[in-house]
Amino acid sequence: MGRADNPPGLAGQSSVELLIVGGGIMGLWAAVHAERLGIDALLVDSGRLGQGASGGLLGALMPHMPDKWSEKKQFQFDALVSLEHEIAALEAATGLSAGYRRSGRLIPLPKQHLRKIALGHSRDAETHWHHGDRRFHWHVLDAAPASGWIDPAAGESGFVFDTLAARVAPRAFLRVLAEYLSKAKHVRVVEATEVESVDPDRGVAATREGALRFRRCILSAGHRSFPILDELTPGRHSPLGVPVKGQAALLKADVDAALPVIFRDGLYIVPHEGGLVAVGSTSENRFCDPLSTDDQLDDLLGAARMMAPTLAGAEVVERWAGLRPKAIDRDPMVGAHPGHQRLIALTGGFKVSFGLAHRLAEAAVREALEIPFSFKLPQGFALSNHIAVASHKT
């Protein structure tokens, strides 16, 4: 996926301005921003680019509910709106498609009290979901806008159709980012090289192929970031984050790719190009094998076939499992380590990485290089906030 040097290419590696550890969606975006800024950077991944949780199947880009507006919800809204333009620019630069479409989201309302709540959310969306002259809506409807897609009986009290939600094809998106970096003038990519430890005060990262020297380091290795951060953060009472297993599946079906994403109670049904539909996902805090699928995925598939009857006979072409990084305070984890300022965290996206990664990575890169950025990260995203939570006795 894109240009990558073999590990022996690290021999004699001179110090770089910015070392980016991890080639998932967060790390790739960090490398893109470094390239745009003309920063001498090295991106190192332990395997292939995007092979971890970023290389999954869903790609649902879902906004928060429009009620109880906050700085976090505003940040996510702005990120979801700006992502459309970011992807268009990368597609134009590479000639590849990321499989992006603002197809909207369909939520069935099985109970009357849920319809009343949804009507309140509709008013909230009219207040908050606007960007310049663009407005997005939380429609409450008696019937689904696309007949034959969702079981009408699922919405006994109607349906929500929100026009802000979108989707992207995760692997296609990763290929676009990697292709952009393959033509980079300032960023070098090395795969199959695991960073075993980071000494930010000395500016050294240890690998089996040798030491990497850096001025600043962005740690964006998904759940593998947490043990490194834990080691650098004494006095904690809890880990700074944990891996959470997710399972999903890809089906082949004669489905219009423009249909909205279906969502209910953690179940996502996501139409993609080429007659493919992704179904997911589980959230498992306890598991034996992080990469195996089981009856929990079977249950999701059964629920999806009932929710969208057109999938009843659809062939399952792939079953997938992987580990997503969940920070201790659930929100993404971004920013300089308070005790080691040369180390910047960029991880913990859990279920929101694809929608926020471009903004989070820009903030991380600019903080690393002490370059101002035009937006403000929510306070809860700061690494220092997560450390405070992990240091509090329960």
C-alpha cells in the first residue's frame, strides 16, 4: 500500500524532525500534514500500513446526537463537514477513490416515546447543524425515505433520517492516503518495523533494526500506544487505555450504494460501492483471540438480515475482527505528554477515528512543531486529561 522501504533501509538513519509511530488512519493523516508543511518526517509501522483496526470494513461516519450541544460535538461536526473537502483534495491528487458518500443515516423508532425524543433532536439539529450556508437535518418521518431497504415494521413509530452522516470505504481511503505519501518529498515510510520503546527525553526510539533518532515523536500506534505511554507515566492507578475487540462482516448484495446507513442499538448496516454492504460491530472488552470471529458476529448478521430483508440471502464475502484503541476517558487522546514534551500522543479514536483523524492529526503535528492551528481541541481530548483520570483512585 503506497511506497515503503524495507527495514534494512533504517541502517544509519539520521535524526528526523518528526517520527510518526503507527501507520493506521491517524498516523497516515499525520504524515500527510507533515508533508503539506514541508516537515522532514519518518513514518514507521510494525506491519503493513492500515493492517490494524483502521483496515476494517464499516467506514460509518456518524455524528453525535444534536442535543446538549458542547465543544466536543461542535468539534466533531466541523470535522465531519471538512472531511468531505479533504477527501476530494486527496482523490484529485492521487486519481483514486476513497469510497466517500454523504448518504445519510436511517434510524428506526420502535416506540412512541422515541419519536417524541427524535422530534426534539430535529429542532436541535436546526439550531446546531449548519456550516456557512450549508444546513443538515434530522428529519422525523412516518416512513423510510427509501422503500425496500429497511423493514417497515422496525419503525413502528416512524424513522429518523439525518443528512449529516456519511460513509467511506476504509481500505480504499487508506490506499488514497498511502498513494499520496508515495509521492511525498519530505516524508519517508517504513513498514514491518516495530518500535519497541520510546525515550522522548533523549529523542530515541528503539527497534530491532536499530535506533531511530528524532526531534519530536507522534505516537499513533493504536492500542499499542498505551503500553508505551503507561511506561512513561508513573503513579497511575489504571492503564491509559485498552484494546477493544470488534467484529464485522462484508456481504455481497444487489443494493444501491446511495442508500443511507442503517443504525439501531449498536448495529450498523453500511452500503458501499460495488454491491457490497458492511455489517458490524461488536465491542468486546474480554476476548481470547483478537483476530477470530464467532457467534457474536453471527448474531449481528442475523439482526441485519431482519432489519434489511434484502440481505436475507446475501453472501458473506469476508468476516473481520480487530482491536480498536479505547482511551481511559473514551475520547481520543491527543497532545504532548506533560512529563515528556517531545512525545505527542495521537491515539484512542475507538469508534470515531475516521471522522476525526484529519483534524486530530493536524493538531498533533502542529503541536509537535509548535505551529499554531486555527481550531481548538476539546479539553477532554488532551493526553493530560486522560493521565489525570488514570491517576485518580477509584
